[in-house]
Amino acid sequence: MGLIEREKGSFCFGGIDTEVAESPMFSVLPVPYDLTTSYMGGARRGPSAIIDASMNMELYDEELGCEPWQAGIETLTPLEPTSAGPERMVERVEMACGEILKLGRIPAVLGGEHSITTGTVRALKKRYPGLSVLQLDAHADMRNSYQESPYNHACVGRRISEVCGLVQVGIRSLSGEEAEFLSSTDRVNTLFAKDIVERGMPVEEILRGLTDDVFITIDLDVFDPSIMPSTGTPEPGGLGWYDVTGLLRCVAERKNIVGSDVVELSPVAGNVAPDFLAARLVYKLMGYIIKNRQEGASSAVCS
């Protein structure tokens, strides 16, 4: 028996009946895991908060002039965490995403903490040997080990760089160890939030650093905490909604986005705006992917 199965209840992304689409384009995989969170916990509640918020958003995208859900979105049952440690959890995510890829779907993973991304990247690398990763994040996540684990969420960028090329956008927090590593490697291109705010988004530089097949990982703390306070380690001076969505649209227009995740939402009781932002971001990225696919149902959904 595999690790994934369709959600049979009514708690589905966008409120979309999972049974409607026989061959959906996207598989939403909730991963409620936050074992290695190092400051404020609660990211394990992120996937359910995103899905709950998504059930209250409009499904028509005014920017794209279409309803992306018509391309097919299935919601999978949450991936059960393991208590065997973060390395075993990364392996579970890799196996689950491998099953999604075998079905011909695009994985849209909902975290949970950022350590889970390593598993998705490993699965995609097997399918797309020329894979590169675009990481939107406040933190470099380039430690080789943290809290006695190389699979801590503070190490995910380092682990990704061992698998494929990496472009980081929005960084504004890193350690001396991480700065030293970044100065010594040619596998990572790091673009700092301060420079983006002062000079604008360097879209062409970002695109040059990416290969044709791209996985996008979005740590929600890339956003300024004024609009995204619900993260475990918020950092001042982040990006805005249109900074991020504008970049995502450009990447979708020029590259083949083969998967994505949105991670590190730690819901705060009484403040649902960040949950809604995360849900809308997941859906917006799906729309960009559909809009710019040249084959299949995409051309019929968004014109």
C-alpha cells in the first residue's frame, strides 16, 4: 500500500470535490510536521489552516481571467509524521512525492516546517535530472547541521544545494558559518531582501540561475511580518505580495515549474489573514503554471 490517497471527506483545498477530476493536474499533499522547529512551534497546524482558508476564497483569478481549479486539483490525506526523526520524515516525503509523480501530477506540498522540502526535491531530481530550485525565504538555511541534525529546518538550503543548483531570494538572516559557505560555493546564488527593496527584483538574474525545470519552495517568512506574522521565525524587512507573485509569474512564463511547496505557516488564533494569504499564494501559483503550460488542459482553462 502506498503513502498517498485522495481525501474522501469535504475538507479539500478550495472546497473542490476531489472526485470531480479524474486526472487532476495538481496533487495537494498536506505534511503536518514541525519536529525540528527551533523558535516558535505550530507549523504542524499550517496545512489544515491553509486548506480551511482556501475553502473561503474565490476560485476565479482576476489577474489570469480564469478558474485554475478546472485543470484539476486533488487533495490527498495528510502524510502521517514519523517519530523516528527528521531524516526518516524526509524519506517519507520523498516516497510520497515519488508516488505523486508516477501518477503524472504536479506536487503542491503544504508544510509543516521547511525540512520536508529536501524529500520533495530528491523525488523531483529523479524525474527531472536537470532540476534547479528557487527558494523564497528570509533565512539562508545553509547550516550543515543544527541541533545535532543535518535535517533540521535550518539546514534545508544546504541539503538542496547537494542535490541541485539553488537560487535564494529574499534572504535577510544567516549565521557566520552560512555566510562562509555561501562565499565558497558556486551552486547557490543568494539575493538579499535589502538589495531587492532598494533596486527592485532582479528577475533576469534569477532566471539565468535556474534551469528549464524548476521546483519552487516558499517559506512564508519571506514576506514582511506586517502581512505574514504567523511564522516560527519572523524577520523584519521582508517582501510584499506583489514582489513575490510578480516573480512567480515571470518564472512560470519562462520555466517549467514541476512542483512547489509552501511551508512554515504557524497559525495564530484570531488572525486568519496570514492563513488566507498562504492559501491564495498556493492557488495563484497553480494559475501561473496552468496559464503557461503549452499542452493539455491548460490551454483550455486559461487563455
